[in-house]
Amino acid sequence: MEVILAEYAGQVVPIHYHTWWPSGADQFWLYASEACSARVYDYAGVAPWFTSLYTPSMRYDGKYISDPSDFSTYAEFYAYMRSTFDSLLTIPSPVRFDVQYNTISADSDSVYVSFDVVVEDSMDFNSTLRVAVTEWKHRYPFPTGAHINPFREWLKDDLPDSVGWSFGPMFPGKTMHFEMAYEIVSDYRADRVVTNMFIQRNGTRKMQQGWSGIPVPDTQSGVDVVQVPEDAILGRSSPNPFTGSTNISFNVKRPGTVSLGVYTLEGRLVTELVNGHAEVGPQSVGWDGKDRFGHDVASGVYYYILETENTSQAGKMIRLR
């Protein structure tokens, strides 16, 4: 698989990672069980998942076609993969990613991502954008011996969550801008982190576009990585979904003015939770599910947006009543 993917470098975007084997022996699953479970459920539905997802299990263009175990020889599998890729490459994509930044900070403690989703052809269907953080060439002790796979990628986290961003029908000329940041926590390998993003058609899971890259210092635009905005890093809302109230966390990297608001999917301000000076350190603020007039909001999806002098980061949460 890796040999063929290398041959199609620049044409095919492989987003591959180990999701799980749900047991106390699988460190991949133990580390990010919520993210792994959500991704497996999205592809395989209800349990038992292992009847339709296994190692290796591949999805071409977002859907299952065939796996290595379906062939009697590697040569047959190799030929099949090449013909499949050649066929898929004749289908133009209706959307593209314009990535401005995928940069790691000077002290290697955070990654800043900035990109546009540009619609070039009509997408008369619902779709979802997902962003995932993985680590490549991961190894860990396994009960049956050394579990060593230099190509295995570890799903570390979903940004802002496994739900992603949902879009309705979109038409040529529409551009959406996204900015986000994630921390390189103590158990990450900063030199092995990979940022992945992909857009899938809802229902069929057909891939509309994908992008994957290792964060690097910015050497093309002339902006020093030290200048990459990292005033604060937005965390998650918990619980999510929620009924009564939820807490939203964020980590202030430099003291300054911070605002945190809740918005509808249409971009209308629901309420403002924070607006003022914030000191350095992890912080959390609660939201009781009410708008700025004190009224309970309806069930549905809401964005929470953290803004500083240099950054704007968004997360998504679900209110249930």
C-alpha cells in the first residue's frame, strides 16, 4: 500500500491511521477512544464493528471497495489499486483546500492551521468537513510482542470534535475561511504530528477533497513562525452534547483581551460569555443554554468562538432539551 501511495504522491491524498481494537491492550484506542469510536461508527454503524472493519481495512474515495485480503497475491492487489486510483483521478473535484498555514510554534507547543475551502463546481448535496490530528511511525509494546509498524498513524484528536462542520448545498464561488490551533501536549511527538482535513458527502461518504501535511515553520510567505498567532488556544465544551449546562475551556498563552461568544449556525450572536482582559493559564467558563436576554435556546448545534487580537477559533456543541 505504501509503495503505491508513494507512486501517486501529489495526486492521491492518503489519510490513514489506526482507529482501534476496543480493549485494554490497544493503546491507540485507549488514548482517544471517543474519537476512534466516532470514526468507526461513522463508517461501520452499530456493533459488532469488527465484522466490517479490520486491519488492513481501506476506503477508496471514502467508501469500501476492496482490501488486500481479497486477493490471492500482492501483484493482483497492486494492479487493482493502480487501476482504481487511475479511474478515480479522472473525476474532477468540486472543491479545493487553499492552506495558508500549517505551522508549528517556535517552542513546539502548538500548531496553527489556516485554510480556505473554495467551491469550484456545484455541490447540490450535504457534506461534512473534518480535521484530524495524527502521529506517524508510531510504536508501542504489545502483549504478543513488539507492535512495530513504521507507517501506522495514531489518531490523536479531532478538531474541534468528531462531528466536524456540516454544509448544505454549495455553489461555485463560495469560499469559507477556517482558523484553528491545537496543543502539542506532553505525550505528543512534535516531530511526527500530521494535520489532516477532508470533506465527505453525507450518506455515501464519497470524498470530495482531502489534504494532509506535517506542520513546519513558515518559509514561503516570509512570516516567522514566532509571529504565528498563539495568544490563546480554544479547548472543548464538556459535556457535549448537553442538556442543562456545559463548560468551555481555553488556555491563554499571552495576557490580553479575550472574547468568547456563542453563535447560531447562521452566525447570529446568542450570548457573550467572556469579553475582557485574561491572564495566562488554563481557564473555563460555563454556559447555561440561555441567550443574552435570559431565554432558553432551542435544541440544535451552536458554535462557540474564541477571539483574541490575533486569532479566531471555533468549536461546535449540541444543545438537547
